[in-house]
Amino acid sequence: KQEVTQIPAALSVPEGENLVLNCSFTDSAIYNLQWFRQDPGKGLTSLLLIQSSQREQTSGRLNASLDKSSGRSTLYIAASQPGDSATYLCAVSATSGTYKYIFGTGTRLKVLA
Amino acid sequence: NAGVTQTPKFRVLKTGQSMTLLCAQDMNHEYMYWYRQDPGMGLRLIHYSVGEGTTAKGEVPDGYNVSRLKKQNFLLGLESAAPSQTSVYFCASSSVYGYTFGSGTRLTVV
């Protein structure tokens, strides 16, 4: 059974710092991996989607990498800002055609001004 | 740009009552999903649909039923609510380009 783990559960950093969030999964036979952001009391917003054949994706200050063989993904946030404060979740899809995701429990990030 | 709309946003039910949560999407997506989110447990898939008229069980389907009579709508029903169903429920739809989530329904069963 696929399990997705995110460490640390919470992180507090000063504004301007570059940071890395980690995601690991137990079954490397994934179809794709997606990173989401969730603000308190809100739904999830998709940040980056990495297909299994890709190694990384970039959007603005965000860069996500994928290493299927080791079962790991990282989300790199450059020059963090207070507006980046949120919970970040990664999710993996193990089956093509249905896009069902298994979610990690998230990393709660707080960027201090 | 509505995306995925969930109604209601909040609801309090008594044990044994029934209710239906409505999810509507305007992106013409084939795939739709219902997840629940509980503290410390992440999001877990309840039921999903790969197209109009189809439904399938996810990881935690017991106590829930779903219907997808129209492509744009995906309904989640609780026939006899239990306190263990207190949770935040999220609907999502997807294409090959990823997921779009609704803003959630906070359900409390007392």
C-alpha cells in the first residue's frame, strides 16, 4: 500500500530564507506527483505537477524535483515571503486513467517577517 | 471563473440524520472525487467517478454513497450520520493537467 510521508510536520523560517520541503513515498511505481498549498480554512491549490517521466518542474520561486527510484520529492521555495505561510501537501497518483491521489499529511510553513 | 463549487459550506447534523453534499464543476472534467480531511490523517479518498454515470469506491467509502447523474455534478450522501463522519469534505475534479479543489464543507455530527 502506498504511503506518503512529509517531514517536517511544521517549519518556521525568517523571511528571505530559501527552504526545502520533503516528501517521500513507499512505492516508486507512480504515475505523477503533485504539490499543493492549503491556506487555513480553505481548499487546496495546485502548485506543481510532475509526471513520472520528468525530473523537475518550476513555477516562479517554486521548484519541485522528483526521484522515483529513491521515492522522494522536494519542493524548493526561493526567497521565502510571509505570504508563503501555508500548509504544503504532496500527493502521488499510482494509477493512470483515474488520477486518484494518496496525500501526505503536509508541512505547515510559517515565514516570519 | 467558478471552477469547483461545493454546497453547503457548513452543516451541523444530529446522529442518524441524512444529508447530501453537492459538488459542481464547470471545467468539463471527466474525473471527480470526494475526499475527507481529518487532523493528522491528511486527505483520504471516499469515492470517485471517471465519467458521467460511473462511481467507484475509494479508501474510506463506508457510510457514504455517491451519484454522478450529470457530468458536471457529483453528489455525496450520508444516509445515517455518525460522529465519526465529523470532518472537512473536499470535492475535486481533474484532467491530465492536475486537480482543482472546491473550498470544502465543514460537517459536524453531534
